Amino acid sequence: MKNLVRLLKWLLKAAIFFTLFAFALNNQQDAVVHFFFGTQWRAPMVLLILTAFAAGLAMGILGMVPRWWKHRVVAKKAQQPLPPPASPDTPRTEPIAPPHGL
């Protein structure tokens, strides 16, 4: 069973690779990207598509970095040990809050 799953994964990866390889071979003609002030970039279309994909990937990762940092800080705080519980003889220093809604 494990060998069958491994074989299917390998076949799927090979199919994806050959599909992308055929796409790259079929899109070798030059394409032009026009920027501001009359500048332009002339490159094979597959390179332009790869660059646009990489730029989108980088922007998505950069957009998630603040949330990753926030979760990392919360996880570090959760790993810190809690202070020992107060003994029943110690008086409470903080006021008791009234029940919610009253």
C-alpha cells in the first residue's frame, strides 16, 4: 500500500513537471512589458510569467509576516511557566469583579 501511494505521488509530480516543461517550451516567443517613462522589458513569455508568479508569492509571504510574528509571540508567552498559586491564607489584593451584566 505504501509503495502504491509513493508511486502515485511520483507520477503526479512527474505529470506536473512535464506539463510545466511543455508550457515553457510552447511560450518561448518574446513578450514586452511596458513600464513608466517609456521603459520596457523584453523577455521570453515564460520568464515573464515566472517573474510575476515569484513576485506574487513574495508579496503574499510579506503580507503574512506580521501575523506570523504575532503568533510566535503568543506561543512564546504560552510556554512560560505560570506563577505558583497563592495559598488560601494569603488575602486577595485585587478586587473581585461583579458578575457580567450587573
